[in-house]
Amino acid sequence: MTASNTELDIQNLTVSFTANGREVTAVNGISYKLNSGETLAVVGESGSGKTVSALSLLRLIPQPPGRIVSGKVLFRGRDLLALGDDALRAVRGNDIGMVFQEPMTSLNPVLTIGEQIVETLYAHRNIATPEAREVAIALLRQVEIPSPQSRWKCYPHELSGGQRQRAMIAMALACDPGILIADEPTTALDVLVQAQILEFLQRVQQERNMSVLLITHDLGLVANSAQRALIMYAGEIVETGPVRDLFSKPRHPYTMGLIESIPRPGTKARRKRFHEMKGSVPALGSLPSGCPFHPRCPSAQQKCETEKPTLEAIEPDRQVACWYPND
């Protein structure tokens, strides 16, 4: 990809949190680009830093205890981390929309769904109340909420989980953003609703040529919707590449472990023992020396325990942070 079609350029982003008087690093010097019209997935277990990194792009982490230590987030040439509050508010929800992980806590419980969509329109558009109401109803219809003329008057608790998530997506799309950040957009939804929401997002992306940054732990979601992926572990990117290549030839042992942990239907899969990675993501304040993955890695050697690998290009469009990448 050339620089001309880069929508977001994240450079050396580092984020820390202070707890009990101690500062720990949650995101450690990550860099990547989101290109025009593509879906880029950021993948990792809970505690890997993927959500913190996404919230930091729009300075949405609580400060304090959070702190953006260093880095740049270039959106069409402007550094979002250097903008004033008013300028940044003009970007949030207008140029960059966000679907948060848990709609029940992200939506205002004392405002109707329609009021919250209209509020977004008022913030970024010079629009009259009757027109804003019609736009809100049209958005609810677009995200396939049944009976939008009546549902727009509902409060969040009166909607199902899937409908709340659709309402969040409608709010995020209200001002026709060029970028949509979707943080675990199908978590806690049943499989049918997940598929419907995923299909809808893909359709909207194609219609609007929108860029999507998909934050997820679900590799099945990645396989069906993203073109490229970043694999995060302990606050760092450990592997990047086209999704097709990552699935067919994972190079980092962590990526391989995630892929092997996906349940697969079929007779042979039922007979085979379910693969499970030992251990868990280390606490931010007690990272191991050397490679942070080495205590869980089946291929770890002595060098992995003492020397930390850096993210290096191993082939075109592929990077990996591993001393002994899988062949």
C-alpha cells in the first residue's frame, strides 16, 4: 500500500497505567497502518492491550490513571494526540466512529435510542430536529432494527442485546465516518445475531468504502471479515500479515496456538483432543525477562528467556517478533 491511501498511521504508541503508586506499561511502542477501505483486525487474548490501544487512538482512556506516554496517531496527516479538545471532538463520531465493547454500559440509560443518535447528529451537523429524527429512524432501519418508528423511542434496557449493538452501530455510522473502530462488536451475542451483524458491517463498509479497525479475540470473525491482522501479546505486536497467510502459515508460536485452539467440526476433530495453550497472559507489572511469551512457548530456548526479540520483516507484508519463527 502507498502512503496516499493510508487513513491511520500509528507510530510507536506507548500507553501506561498507574496502580497502587506503580506505573505499568499496557501498550509498548506499537506501530501499524490502516489503509483506505480495508478491515484490519487487532487480535489477542484479554490483557493483551488491544482495547487500550484502540481507545488511545481517540484519547478515550481515563487520564489518570491512564497516560499516553509517547507516539503519534496520524489521521490524514494530523496527529490526533496533539489536537486540542475541541478539534478532537470534531473528529470523534464524525470522521472516526466507534462501536464499544459493551453497549449496555456505553449507552446512556436515561435517554432513548433515538435521542442518543440525534445527539450525535446535533454535535457534528447543522440539522433541524424533524430532519434529525428522520435520519435517526432511517439509521435504525439501515441496521435492521424492526419497527424503527417505534423502537427509536425505546430506552436501552427495552432492547435485546443484538438490538442494542445495532443501535450502537447506528450511532457510530450517523455522520458517515471514514473509519469505524469496532471493539469486540459481536461479544455476548448468539451465533445467528453475530453473523447478521458481521454481514451488515461488511455490506456497509463496501457501500461507503469505509476503513474498519476490528478489535477481537475471535479468530473466526477475523477469517470471515479482515484482510490483514495484527497479533498482540502483553502489550506488543508479535506478528502481522495478510489474514490468509496468517492462517495458512503462522510464524509466531502464539499465533499458531491461537489458530490451533479454534474448534473445528467434523469426525476427526471430535476424536482429536482439544488444543489448549498453557498459562495465561502475564500481568502488566510482572512481565518475564526476554520474550514475554517464552513461559508459554513450546519452542522456547535459552535465548528466549534472556533476550527480547523485535518485530522484524520476514517476507513482504509479514512481520514477526520471534527468535525462532515457525517454518
